[in-house]
Amino acid sequence: MNRSTILTAAAVATAALAVAYRGPAQSPPPAVALPAAQVVAAAAPDDADRVAVVKSARDFEAAFNTGDAKAVAALWTANGESREATGETFRGRLAIEKAYAEFFKANAGARVEVLVKSVRFPAKDVAVEEGLVRQTRGPKDLPGTTSYVTVHAREGGQWKIALSSEAGVGNDRLEDLDWLLGNWTARVKDDAVTFTFARDPKKPNLTATFTRTPAGKEPVTGTVRIAADPETGRIRSWAFEDDGAHSQGLWFCDGKSWVIDAHGVLADGTPTAERIILQRVAPDAITWRVVDRVLGDARVKDAPPVRLTRAAAK
């Protein structure tokens, strides 16, 4: 890859990761206990109840994704409450059904997925569920998440939602990158570029490996680590090439695109800086554009958009 076209392969890898963050800022649906892709390990006395609470979450997901407002509302108690992240509260099953019916009518194709982080039982017949709601509204939207807390009550042997509350609209979370897991390819002029992204099985990080193969030359490889900064909570990336070049990236969303402020250094010690703008153009395609580029003390011409395509699973 020509250095005057893309400053470092590490910056390219950072760009590919950043696109996954968040979709357009939109009002979320009424807050709710949502289904579970992940669940904290159960203590033996609570196993059956924990499974029942998680099943309620999965039932919500199925009802939401088919646009069935009546089935969604049936998961609440008769006088249950649903509190949106925007502050609006719906009280009672009928009000909740009406709110969801209006939401589905205005947002055809919206889908949710929930990561249940914990389920605990602070008192008899009471369960507290916490996690994240991941939502998308179209094939070009980036996934966005909100946090939720739901209080379940046991009525007649069944767990029902008594109170749900959603918060944290617009916060950047590592979980929003899960859709990026897998293998991706791109071509920049005569260079072939491949990326493989995976979740660290032991730590709250994403890891990536990338390979750039210039025509007629030996491949250049590198790694990227993605994590939330423990000091600020912001998402950062740290990328390293095998020749010694390295970079860091800080991400933010402007509503429709992800923007990454990246700073690094080449193998010869020359400092680099650039701003990377990313958009999702299809479920399996990303474009990135590099602007405001600086190499040493000199400004460099903006790079043309590059398309990154997800490789088909084998």
C-alpha cells in the first residue's frame, strides 16, 4: 500500500473497526426487558427461575421483531410500567401495547437483540434483569445500544415485567462492534488487504489481525486491540504493524457516520495524523474515507473512498 495513499495499514484497520459503532441517533422504542444472547452463570437454587426470566426476554425479542404489539405488552403485569430513555413513561398493559403499535407502524423493519448481563433475585418472587438492547432499523444502519434494568414479579407462577427502564441513548459501547466479527477484504490500487476480527474470549476487548499484500512484494501484517478506555469510557484502538509503525484512534459518531481521529508514527519515526470517516452501505459492506491527513509537517491529499466487503463464511 502506497504511504501517500493510506498512511498506515494500522490506520486502515482502525477505520474498519470504527464503522461498527452506532447508527443514526433516533428515539428508541419503549424501554423493556429484552432477550438474551448472553447470561450470567446461574446459582443452583435460581436456575429454573433464571431460565424463565431469560425466556421472557427472548419472547419479547420474537414479538418485537415480528411487530406484534399485543404479544409484547402481554409480557408485562396488568399495571406494569415501561420507561423510555427519553423520559416518557407508559403505565399499564394497554398503554404499552398502544405505544408499541405506534412505534412499529412508524418504524417498519426495526429489530432488536438483547445482551442480558445479569439476572438476580433480591427477594422472594422478585427478579432484576440488567443488560443492553441492541437495535437496528435498516440494512445500512449501524447498530446502537441502550442499557436497561427490568424488575420482574412472579404472578400465578409466571414471571411478568413489573417495571422496565432504559437509559444511555447515544453512548458508545464495545458490544456495538459484534456485527463486525469475521473476515473482510478490500483492495487499494494494486494492494490486497484482509482483516479478521474476533472477540477476546477472556477480556472485554476485540482483537483484529490484518494483512496488506502489495503487488509483487512480501505481505505486511499487524494487529489491533479495541477496548473502552477505563479512564474516560471512550472507545479507543491501538494498532501495530510488524515493521514498527503504530497508531491510536479515538471514535465518535456524528449521527450517520463514524469519525475516527487517528494519530500514529511510521517505522522511520515520522508522525502521522488523519481523520477517518466511515459509513455502512450494506450489511456486508463498508466504505471509509481518509481526510485531514498530515505526514510529518506536511498536509497530504485526501484519499478516495475505499470499499470493505465481508467474506462469505466457509
